[in-house]
Amino acid sequence: MIIDQLTHAARYRGLSRGIEAALHYLTTTDFNTIEHGRHELGDGVFAIVEAYQTRTPEQEVWESHRKYIDVQYIAHGSERMGWMPLSAQPAVTEPYDTERDVAFYAPGKDSLIVREKFFTVFYPEDVHAPGLAIGESSRVVKVVVKVPVA
């Protein structure tokens, strides 16, 4: 898992071509004007731009993916994100679904605050719970770039 400010994106571009494409998109796109929804970036990489209200603790959803790496960028607002390593063997609440590329888990305890203009990278070995409220629910504009696992 990685968390950093988007202004430091150049440090991570060498990780893979897909991550480089994701970071290029995030650093060159005006998220004040772009249409929300899915945007194809090429080579199997795509972005989902969305606005939503952050979730309360009762609504937490902990997940992991096998086919895609999640690069999540907070364009506006702030949210809490849960994180735990898959190696901690969390209790599976819904087994991996190949079609949807997701498995769900019992909630973990660790979280971090992700502020506006920060990004995270969640790999297949990272169980994460995005979109969580910091206290009261608030509006967030987020971009999730899905990068195929090489």
C-alpha cells in the first residue's frame, strides 16, 4: 500500500506502465470539469470518477481485488480508509467473485485519513475499506484508476 500527495507522483511512475498511466491521468486531468463515470485510458487501465457521501462505521465494506491494482485519488474532500494486509488472514464474509474481481471481509481495525490531493495504491495483498466518514458523513469526489496486475 502506498499513500502520498499527488505532487510526488513522479516518484512512483517507474513501478509499472499501468501505474505510470494512472498517475499521468491524475496529474493532467481537471476533475472540476470532467464528466463522472468510467474513462478508458488504454492497455486495460480505466478510471472511475465519482462523487458520494462517505459511509458511517456500520456501512464499512472491506474488500480486496486480484486482477486490478486500485489507485485512489481524492479530488475534493477527505475520507478515512481502512487497511490491513491480506496476510493477516481476515475472516472472509463473501468469497472472491471472479466476475466482479472482489472478495469481502470482516472489518479490520486500522485506518488512515486520506485528504484532498492525496492518492493511495492498493495492491492485491491489501484489504481496504474506502469511502469512510471522518466523524460526520461528507461529500467526496474520488477517482479510482483500475490498473491490471501485470
